[in-house]
Amino acid sequence: MRILPFSVAILVTAAPCLRAQVTVPMSQYDYGRTGANLNEWILSPSTVDSNRFGKIFSRSVDDSVYALPLIVPNLDISGQCRNVLFVATMGNTVYAFDADDPARVEPYWSKNLGTPAPGDSWIGPVHHGILGTPFIDVPTGTIYVVTMTRKEKDSNLWVHALDIYNGNPKYNSPQLLAFPFAGAETLTNVKGGLQRAGLLVVNDVLYIAFGNIVPDPKDQHWSQEGFVQSFNARDLTQRLGVFQSTPTGRKGGIWQAGRGIAADARGNIFVATAGGSYDGVTNFGSSALKFAPGTLKLVDWFTPKDHEFLFFQNIDLSAGGVTLIPNSPLMFAGGKEGVIFLINRENMGKLEDEKGVPVQRFKATNGCGRKDCAQTLGTAFWARKKDGILYVWDRNDFLNAYDFIDGRFVTTPSAVSIEKRGMNGGPTVSANGSDIASGIVWSATTQSTKSGGLAPGTLRAFRASNIREEIYNSDTNAERDALGHFTKFAPPVVANGKVYVPTQSKAVVVYGALCSNDVSSLVQVQTGRRSGEPNDTYTQSITIKNTSSHAIGAPFYIVVDNLGSGGTLVDAAGVNSCAVPAGSPFIRSTSAPLWLPPHASFTETFRLKLSPKTSAFKIRVLTGSTQP
């Protein structure tokens, strides 16, 4: 069995393209659904502020974006190695865009997968197409996605497998999804049904979770049941398992506010169900569930003792999904009530009572309290060497941070933000491993508390070591950085020095460094032989070697300082106006790779015209922005 890593995927291969940087193939970055990218070395509190960081471009699409953007770096696409951004929309279209180049506005490919169903005040607002975040199986070059399509009066869910290089269907795709009630394959018209939780592929098995599936489409309120289905990822005609959350009861949908299905290193599967019937025999509403790989046999679960109250008050456990804590047997789940349950996933306890209790339960945020509301519980977990930090942010409340020490949460917040927003898309963490000085908590927020409709959003960044300190928000320079319309349940995606934010403004907005990063301290510049030409002009070669421990991304700019009066860089692209010190001529390297891995090097040749006053010129190396 393939062992599953819990960190963001760092893929390395020799050819045709080197993959030595962050891949984001699924929602919340990893199989444990931690919501943390711990391989981010470019962005840190020392480099993110309104003077040096902001909106650098956007990618326009055909409809609102609810699914999280996904990133595959160094993909050999259209005859070149590029970092590729995958976007799925509520118009049922999947796009493959350049992830870096602002000028490359057209997608490498796009594929519409059918007429979307009508939206409503909760989902949409215009169309209900691709709602859940797809999964990219990078080794096979496949993106899996579920669409809601409309045909005449029917609304149907379809599962697709597309080639990430060209968008062509694979593996007998698409397949119409059917739902067995009372053992009969009768239901394919699923008006009001949700496929909200992020998809998962493990060991060539595709897992899909569903909510609001009802046996009678005329009754959309009282049933709304949950399903998990598994398929052979190489042949979508083969369904391997089905689990129905409340086959003799009602409700128990699996929506998880968009958080993906989790998996441990042995391939066991974890989800959380919404409020619904519970008897511990066939019905498992208001529960965190563990399934065996492939077959979806239920092997363990945890259900709060007040599950019936949670059910009837609609303050369900699925509103926060499930997160597996790395390097431990622990997981946590939480819902609209604002309570976090820390659970031993090797012995989940089943129904909570005096003998079966969670490892820990505590009130992490105000949440809905003990009343109904359209609430989620956004969380992100930063696992460090011997401890961790849990970040929690829900509707109309403050962002809270809780320390995790010796396998337990400290139930008094270590910090509370001063920002109280109407709604937020949930937090996400970026950091360079356990380096506390590198950590940032990101979120998109809005002042509105309405679940439906359009409202302006704001991208915010907080110092992870002290979330009372907001280091950036996109409203400070709104003319330059405005986000657009907010998308609920959609945290920002951070990868390779950029922040990708889905919106309802028919775009994914991309933020990053406004100036190139000076990486001169991370490389070794070896000056080669200089050959003379007429008129005091010389051809100079230099070799740039990466002496750091991580890959450095293009574009690479060679800046030549101290040329003195009369000295020039022949064929210069301009003078640097952004990186300090400014005013020196530069060229953009044409020989550098897309990513320069540790210990690798490239050679660049340029021409200089020197003057008698030129003593010793200096080389600086800048990367990562179109503005040097």
C-alpha cells in the first residue's frame, strides 16, 4: 500500500520537468486536511505588507468559483514546463491557466462539462455547477470533478476524470451518479443535492461525499440524507462501495463546509455527518465516521451525547469537517455549536457517555451557541516539531488561536484577533516548517452575514505568532488590490509565493510580491571569462548556483550595479524600479529553468559597455515578480 504523506506534496522527478516545489492537488493541501502549507519560504510577515504585497493579476472565468483552486508546478503542458492553476466553476467549466505569468490570460485549455443547474439563495447565486473541490492525481495526470447538470426538469450529478494536459475525458468518464434507497438504484434526479466536500483519491480509489440527497425530490426539507461512494479511479464504471448515513432515518448529509474527505496513512477514510437520525446500528447522523479503504465498511465512529439536540436545532457536526493531526493518532472535528472534539482515531469511542468520551472537548468559539444558524467552523492546524497551533474562525466572531501541547489543546486562547467579521471563508496557514517567524494566517472575509447573494470581500493576513497583528488587508489599497465578491467556505490557497483567492466575481484573484525578491544571498555567482569587443564593449558570462535548501522560482533577473557614469548594460530590459537599491539596469534570463533546485546552476551571458570610471560592477539576482 502506498503510504500517504500528511504534508503538502513536494514532488521531485528527473524529467521532463523537475518538480521541486509545492503542489496543491486537493482542498486543504493534504490528506489530513490541515489547511496548512508548511513549505512556504517566500511569503512571511517580514515580506507581506501593503507596500510590498498586493494583487498582481486575476484569471477570468465563466461563473462564480466555490471550489478551491489547485496548483501543479512544472507541468509539461503545451510544449513547455509551466506552473499550472486549475479552476473549476459553478458554470461547470474546468480551466488550466498559467499560475504565474500575468500576461498569459488565456487558459492552456478549458472544458465545459454540461449545463449547470439553477442556483438559489444558498448555493449559487446564479448557477449550481461544480461546487466541491476537485482532486488531482498527479502521477496519472488526472483531475476528478463532480458536476451538477440540468436536463429538462432533472438535476443530475456526474463524475468526470479529465486529463490535466488537455482536458480530455479518461477512465470511462463521465458517469451518472445514482443513489440507492432501500437497495434500489432508482434515484438520479437530485434537485437540491449537494456535492460540497472536497474529493479524495487514495491508492487508485476515488471517494465522493454527498449531502441533501432525498428519495422524494418533492420533499427537499425533511430528508436530505448523506452518502459516501467509492469508485475505481482507473475505471469509473466500477463502484466499489456505498455508505448511506441514515438509511432508516433522515438527514445526516456530508457537506463539511467544503473541507475534503480525510485519509490516514493506512488509507482509512474519515468524514463528519450533519444533524440526523442516530441509533448506532444503521443511522449515524451528527457523527464523525471512520471507514475501511475501498469498501466503505464503517469500522468506528464518535457521536456526541447530545446528538438529538444538535439534530433538531440544526447545529450539525459536518459544518467543520474532520482534520487529522500529523504524527499522532489524534483527529478533531467541530460544528456549528463552536465545540471542538479531540478524538483518538484508533478508538473513537462511539456514543459519548461516561465510558465513551472524546480525548477532549472544549468551546473554541461562540459559533451558533445552542441555536440554529447558517454557520460553519473554519479551522486550520499548524503542526510544528513538538506542538502545534489551532486557528478557529467562524461567523460573526473573532479569529482564535489555541496551542496544542503534549497531545492536548490548551483551552484558553493564546491570542484573539481584533477583527470581527460577518463571515469568513475559513483560515489557512502558510509557514516555512516550524519557523514561528515565518507563519501567516490568511482568510477572505466580508462584513455581510447573509449566506446568499453577493457581497464585497477582503483578503486578510495575520502574523501567526500573534493574530492580534494584521499585517495586510486588501482594502488598504483597494484601487490596486480589491478582491471582488466574497465566496463562502473558501479559504485562500497559498503556493510558491502566491495567494490564490476564489471569488463570485467570475475570477480567481492572485496576490503576491509587488517587487521581485532579492535572492542574492541564496545563490553563488561565479564570474566567467570576459571577452572584448570593439568600442569598449565586452561579453560577460556568469554562472548562478542555488546554494539554498529549496528550489528558487523564475523569472530570474540579472541586475548589474556600480557600472558608473558612461557604463551600460547592452540590451538591458530596463532599470529596476522596485527592488532596493533601484536604478540599475537588468536583463531577464532566458537560460534559467522555471525552478532552480538546490545545488543546480545555470549560465547567463550578457554584454557590457564599460567606461574608464567603472571599477568593479556588482551582480544581484532577483526572482519571482514581473517588476524588478
